Amino acid sequence: MLGILIGAAILLYAAWRLYGPVLARLLELDNNRPTPAVTQCDHLDYEPIEPNALLSQHFSAIAAAGPIVGPIVAGIAFGWLPAILWILVGAIFVGGVHDVTALVASIRHKARSIAEVVREHMSRRAFLLFLSFVWLALVYIVVAFTDITARAFVGQLDLGNGEVVSGGGIASSSLIYLLIPIIMGVTMRYTKLSLGWATIIFLPLVGLSVYVGQLIPLDMESLMLRFGWATTADEAKWAAIITWDLLLLFYCCLASIAPMWLLLQPRGHLGGYFLYVALIGGAAGLIVGSLLNQQPIQYPMFRGWQPPEAGNFVFPMLFILIACGACSGFHALIASGTTSKQLRVESDARVVGYGAMLLEAMVAILSLACVMRLSQTDPLLTSGKLEPNVIYATGLGSFLQTFGIPASLAVSFALMAFTTFVYDTLDVCTRLGRYIIQELTGWQGWGGRWFGTIISAAAPAFFVTQQVTNLQGKVVPSWEVFWPLFGASNQLLAALTLLGVTVWLWQTRRAAWVWIVTGLPTVLMYTMSLWALGVMTSGTWQQIQKAEKVAPVSYVIITVSSLLIVLALLMLIEAIMALTTNNKERAIPVTTPA
């Protein structure tokens, strides 16, 4: 594994040094052109911050569970070699390009969303189609990430050496983690405490929360039984998961309307640095373990074009199972939703946009290493219950144990890192959903903020409270059903973003490089994501036809998936019309909601 890890790091660094400057030159990044964060500063949504702070916040927001769950699921299904190839090629030439062009497109349009860029360069009809697609994709993202996080807060993880990691302890650590950045934000706001000193003071407290959480576990299952809200262990577990799902969504509602300085900026800053520590610590442990021959590769490099257990072909499923880490449409929402409103100068776009994508690729490689260390007979793979968060936590924990860190503490640290990724995405997604509802309704002010937020949280709340089944009719966790759907819709969103950026660049530059740099990635993402979404929609329909009893949520899923395909095809038609005619419908610019 040592050679693979170092080789991947060298390749990604070479891309940063060689291809990054090319993109900056093609996009004509100019620090003399003021950014919207400066010209529209309101200290609520618009506020310029230092690039290092914005990088950590942006990195923490875009990473989420994607570069962990996706590579682990794909690596197990198809082998680690196809996963590594897509992560590296995708991050450098597809995902990185997608992220930095979306960010630049946003700041060149007053930090408005990609949907607004589409409206200005295509049509109002395309704008409405894009917004509808984005909102539906956000629902899938929130459902998948909420459910997988809630399940990490329930039960216990037996490490097999007499040590146990409590899910309630991870929940307690997470709540402490959320409190720390609020204190940091208030302190920095009303005192003269600098960002550097704030980092020195509060970052160790985040690490301390990992230890303290296990001492005061918040065991929701025991509470359910104690107060008579459940009568059996299974009922208590289900009730605990649903309770955590709803509590997480309630948190998202509050975080969505909170000022940037109070939660999003300090939490993103601390979360980003915490994740840097996880990445560096895990990589260092893997290197030392490899040198000591403690971390050999055991998992197969390639398991065939259609492994029986996977049930799908490598093409197109590899490209949608691994989204974050290679290419993710969600990144464009972050870039044009919150990051563009905080970018200090244009040159920071390369650091934040392209650099964060390459960092995320390293997170994905490290996550894949957690699979590579396993044999095919490992209990984590043969138990019949796929738990990517546990595979990641035990893998990263084993790397950290190389330095003599106790197994329970190392695994708790890894689970906390996983949760930190997800938290930062969940509330940002809800805030973005709020932006979209406000843009569609035109309802500004506090009433509009609350309305948009509640609508954006209510739809995921419906899905996470339903029992869902897979294609075999077996009841499974919500995230297992929604992860492939999230992946397909997310990659299709990346295709739509690249399509909109390509139209914008062609109309403003008329340069041949546009078709190579953004055009080819657009074709790749459109092809793979539509193909995959079609396969899954067809499979769900076949399941509905064969099943004796169909859960209502199955009809909702197939309806939404079909709608996403239709919206994507209509968007493609709109783009072709915009590129082939000079009589484009121009929209009246609107102000991004506060």
C-alpha cells in the first residue's frame, strides 16, 4: 500500500503544480477584479475570509461521507484498482475542473448560484429546470447522509479485543463538537481573539471531545426502553435511529438560518483542520505500518466486469458509486452557494476550488486503503451487513494504532472524523435548499428563510422515517437505497453544472479549449450518470412489478428518479438551443437571498 499511497500523492501534487496554473490562466483569474464577498459584504452570507480558513471550511463541507462511503462500496464491489484509477483521473481532469469553474462562474456573476449562471446564458426555462433538479438532488443527499450518521450514534462496535466503542459516545462527542465552534464564533466576534489563537485554543478541544464522549455516552436505545417508548431491543434501535434522524434534521434547520460567523465559518474551520489531522495521521500510520509490514494488501485488485455479489457492471456503476473523491455535482452547490460569498480574491479560487478537490481525492485513497487491508473472508465483509463507516473507522484506527494509540480511542477518533465530514455537509445542504426555495418563491426576509428551510428539511424527514427495501425486497437502511440514487443524481448534477459552465465559457470566450477542458468531462458525466440512473429506475420498476406488497416510498423513489432523467434531458436540449442560436432568452438578474 505504501507505493500506491505515495504514488497517488505525487500524481495529485503534480496536477496541482502543472494543471492548476493552466486552469487559472484559462479562467483569467485577476486579483484586481473585486469579488462579491468584498462588494456585497453583509456579515450574514457575504464575508471575505483568508484562503486557508476558507479552504478548510470548503474542504470540510464538500467531503462529507462521500469520499469514504463511495470508494469503500465500489472497492468491495469491483476491486481497488478500478476505484483508484477513477479517483485519480476523475479528481484531476473532471472533478477539479468542475469545482474551480463552478466557483469562478459564480464569483463572475455576483456570487449567485450556478442556476443563475444558467439563467443568464441559457434561458429562464433552463433556470427553473436546473433549480428543480438541484433541490431534488439535495433531498437525496440529506437523506443518505442523515441516515448513515444517525446509525453511527446507535449500538456498540466490538473491536474484538475486549474494547468497545459506544455509538452513544460518538453522539455525545458530536454534540460537544457542535458546541465548540459556536463558542469560538462568539468569542472571536466580540473579543479581539485572532483566528490563529482561536485555532490553537479550540482545535485541541475538538480532539478532547472524542475522549470525553465515550465517558458520557448518550444511549438513545436505553432511553427508549426506560421511558416505555419501545418494548423490545429491535423497536428501541429503530426508534433511536428515527429520533436521531429527526434531531439531525432539526439541527440542520437551525444551522441553515444562523449567521455565517456563528456556526458555519468556525465549525468549517475547526472541522477542516480536524480532518487534516485525520488524513495526515491515517496516511502516516499506513506508511509506518507498511514499512513494518503490518499493512499488506489482501483484497483483490480487480474482481471482474460484473462480480456476482455486486450485481452490476463496472460501467457505469463505478462512476456513480464513487462521486466525492473523483467528481461530485454537490461541490458546485457549495462552491456557488457559500464559498463564492466568502472568496477574498480571485486567485484564491485555484487554492479553494481545485486544491480542495485534490485533497478530497487523498481522503478517498485512504478510505480505499481501509478495504485493501481486508481479506475477502473478513467478518466486516461476510456479516451480510455492509457498514462503510465501521470499515473506515476500523481501518483508520488500525493505521493510528501503529503509533501506540489504544484501539478504542483510535476507532472513536475515526468515527468522529466521519461524523465531522457529514455534519458540515448536512447543514450546508439545508442552507442551499433554503436558497433555492427563496429563489423560486421570491420570499425574502425571516419568513422566507424559515419557509425555505422547513420545506428543505421536511422532504428528507419523510424518507428517513420510512422502511425501505432494496431490489431484492429486503428491508435495508435508508442510506443503502439512497446512496446509488444520490450517486447517480449527484453525478448528473455535475454533468448539468459542467454543461452550464461550458455554455458560459463558450459564449464569453469562443475558444477551442472550452470543448476539451469542460466539454469532454460534460459528455463523460452525462453518459455515465444517465445510464446508471436508467438502470436503477428500471430495476426498481421490475421490483415493484414482482413484489406482492410494495412500500409507498418505492413509488416516490421511482417517480423522483424518472423526473430527474426528464429534467436532465430537457436541460440538454436547452443547452443545445443556447449554443446554436443567438436569440437566447435573457433573464432579469435577481439578488441572492440573504
